[in-house]
Amino acid sequence: MSIVDRYIKVRQHSEQICGPLQTEDYVVQPIVDVSPPKWHLGHTTWFFETFILKPNFMGYREFDPDYNYVFNSYYETVGARVIRTDRGNLSRPTVADVYRYREYVDNAMMEFLCHEPSAEVKELLELGFNHEEQHQELLYYDIKYILGHNPLFPSYDKDYRAPKFEQGEARMISIDEGVYEVGHTGGGFCFDNELNLHKVYVNAFEVSSTMVSNAEYLEFINAGTYHDFRYWHAEGWDWVNTNKIEAPLYWHLIDGEWHHYTLAGLQLLKLDEPVGHVSYYEAYAYAMWKGMRLPTEFEWEVAATRFNWGKAWEWTESAYLPYPGFTKAPGAIGEYNGKFMVSQKVLRGGSDATPPGHSRITYRNFFHPNLRWLFNGIRLAR
């Protein structure tokens, strides 16, 4: 696929995701972790304008100089920005303005790409494509949270069907102790946090071939473990009590039956599906209750060819840290991953919303342990 075709495909897909939304849906920000869909569309456009067009396309004129302040996310190098909690207060620029911004930048990019870009620009373009694809997955998270916290539980798309996922036979997979190579190798794109390829020693362990199901997690709830401190980290126990957590996010007990909110609307809980929208605290507590544990990210990578994954990101027991030899790129691009390597847990695998190119064994997702709005789940090890 040519660079132009790749650019068009990526940009169109973001707008297709937003296709079922009403204008009012684009602006809502219920919590700090959720960004309004309108902001995602503007920010991904700002990325191409800021890092491709402005430094490389002679004569390019910004669509609006104020947009650098509005749509910069966390790049200190690029300048001041609206703080994350205030993204939902941006009634202006309007949704129509943002779509006009996208069209303006897309037209400029088409003109720019009429000539073969340099190798350095091609590398930035590839990062830009992957950056927008990351935001496409975040769009699904954020849209679900926005609509799932509307008291009417409106569907994003009543005909939405999650990609088919087969767990396979439930069993424990044995992995021998040894020294294994982990990290990205070979051709193809990867993020800097997947580098460098290096060796790790892994003790013998077993990992479940299947993710924890809703039915299994319901046993955990019914056993009263949300009210039993013995299974929780102190920080997790404080989180449970402070926030009065009783079940995974989007679960609702209605007339004695468990329901959950999906992108197709409120539905009866499907007991055979993998449990989702649980925090690391909950995943850890469940594993403790079962007399097991979560795999480390290295164990997960070593074993991943032996089981099916991709329904939901899987919490690991590993802190998000740099690999040996990790270096940050100079300038703003160096802020992409390295600055977040503190106080977060690694998740591995992928989810229903993960773009195909991002579902690779070495991909290191990372989130704070209290977060549940991402599409995540649990796999056990021992």
C-alpha cells in the first residue's frame, strides 16, 4: 500500500468510527481519562500539521494558530496547551470546525505527498499513522464511557457486533525455565518502548490457555471478596472502599439479573465471554482468591504463541519500565513513551478495538492500576 493510500485509509477510519455519533456526543468529557471525540479528531490532525507539514512543507500556513494550544496533548517541547481536564469545556472550535480542520490538513498532506518524502519524514509519517490508530482505539473506549454513563444507556450502534473470538480449550500451559529473548526484532514498525531485543531468565511456570470468564468472575463477586481485605493490595483495598466498587465497570444488577453496557446498548451479561473492564487491583485480587497470580509481561510474551489473545488487553504483574538500552529520541517525539515509565502496569495482547497492525506479541500497553475504561481482562498464571 502506498503512503498516500495508507494516509487516506487511516484518516477515513477515524471519521468512520465517529459516524454513529450525534453532535452532542462529540463534546462530552465525564472524567479526566476520557477525551471528547472531537478532541481526538483535532489532536490527530494537529500531529500531522505540527510534525510533518509545518517543518517540511514550504509555504504551508497553519489552519488556525490557536489550535496548537487546543490540540497539543502532552508535548512540553511544542508549547503550552489546554490541560486535560478542560478538554470537555471546549465548545469551540465546533465539531464542524474540527472537520474543516481535518479537510484542510488532509488536502495539504495530499499535496505534500505528491513528491517522495525523505526517509526521516517517512519515519515520522509511520509514527503518525500508528499514533492515529492508537487514538482510534481510545475513541472506542471514550465513546463507550460517554454513552455508558448516560442514564438512558443509548447504543453507539445497535447493530454493533464485536469481532469473533474463540478461547479454545481451557487448560494450563507449562513453560520450561530458561533464558528467552523478548522485545521487537525484524522488520516492520514498533514503538520505542518495545526496544531493545534482550534476554530474560524465566522460571518454570504455567499460564491459563483461556481468559477469566464473566461466569468465573461472578463467583468472585458472590464469594464476597469485594468486602474481604485479605485478597487486595492496601492501595487496591482503599480504592475499592473509597469508590464503593462492587463489580466490573458497566455491570448493572437489574431485577436480580446482571446486565452490562455494550456498544450495542444494555444487554444481559453473557457468562461465557471473558470478563472485561476491571482494574489491575481487581485482576490481582481475583488471582489471589484463586490461589494464583498474574503473569509477568515476559512470561506472557514467551507463552503467547500457545494461546489465543486479542479480545481484551491483559493485565500483567510487570511495572512499565524501560528495556535495557532504551533511549528517547530528541525533541518532542522523545516524549511519546519514555516520560510515562513510572507508576503504571503493562498490559499485553490486544482488544476488540485494537487496529490489526498493533496486535503483536511485543506491543507494550500501559495504564495506571486503577483504570477500567479500557478494554481489558485477566489471564492467570502460577
